[in-house]
Amino acid sequence: MPADDPASPACLAHEADDGYMGFATREEIVRFLADLDTASGSQRADLLRRMLPRIRDDLLHAELSTRLAAIIDPV
């Protein structure tokens, strides 16, 4: 085996799609955002709490965390 080849499947984890790794897929995120727009305040907070751990993208995670914080502690 050449030295460049990964030694195990875990070394290929960065190549796996988000759904395989337990993160939300693009389709799930699109559906989630549509549901979020139509949900009431308390439902919106619950939806965000359930989805946040599944968001891989740092920028989207930060934006959704900000939305959750605004629902929980409105200024």
C-alpha cells in the first residue's frame, strides 16, 4: 500500500457526504428553513434546538444560534 493511501475508512471521513456523517443534508436544511419560517415562536425554538447539532457549516450554525438566542432572550 502506498504511503499516501489512507490506512482506514476513518481517514476518508472528510470525503463522506454530510448525511452519512450524521449532519443534515442540503435538502434537510432547505426543508428545515421552510418549516422554521412558518413555525410559531415556541415551535421555532424547539426546531432550532433539534437541528443545531446537525448543522456542519459554521456560518449557518452561528446564524441559527443567533436566531435561537433571540427567541429565548428577546431584547
